[in-house]
Amino acid sequence: MRAALLLALAGILVLTACADRRGDCVEAALRDVRVLEELIAETERNLERGYALQPEPTVRTGVSFCLTANNPLGICTSTQTEVRERPVAIDMLAERRKLRQLREREAELRERARLEVMACEARFPR
């Protein structure tokens, strides 16, 4: 009984390991396609708005009163970094050209990813 249980657990562990490796393999195969999808969506949003949003870090420093170990009323400083999006002008023609090129590249990468996913499924069957 105990041997059968150990054998069943070993089988489950092997299947789980294969499932994880299969998932990792598929994820790696689709990574470039997902990046391109996000770039395409961002470019489309830029064209709809007529401008792009550029992340710009803003650092704020402050001074306040606080409790410290050595002094019941001390002075503390703090630094906070926020990222704000700043509108920037875009060349609409260049942005449309970029979108067209991204879509062409996406079609190529989707075909490559399809073949890689098939290879993953063959290497790590369910």
C-alpha cells in the first residue's frame, strides 16, 4: 500500500514538473509576440491621442518631526519618487509607419511562436 502511494506521488511530481516546464516553454515562445502586442497597443493609443506619454520620474524630499531612539522629538527626512507621464509630441506619419512595421513583424513572430509552441507540446506532452 505504501509503495503504491509513493509510486503515485512520484508520478504526480513528474507530471507536475513536466507541466511547469511545458508552461515555461510556451511562455518563452510567446514572449516576443506579447511584447509586440503591447507596443502595437501603445502606438495605437498614441495615434488616437495625437501625442505620446513619456514616463518622467519626480523626486520629492521632505522634512518632518518624528520620534527617534535617541531623541523623543527628532527631525526626519524622507524621499519619495513618483513617475508621472508627460505628454510629448509625435510625428504622426512616423508613428503610422512604425505601427505598420510592428504589425508586419507581429505576423512573422506569430508564425514562429506557433511552431515553437508545437515543439513545446511535443517535448512536454500532457
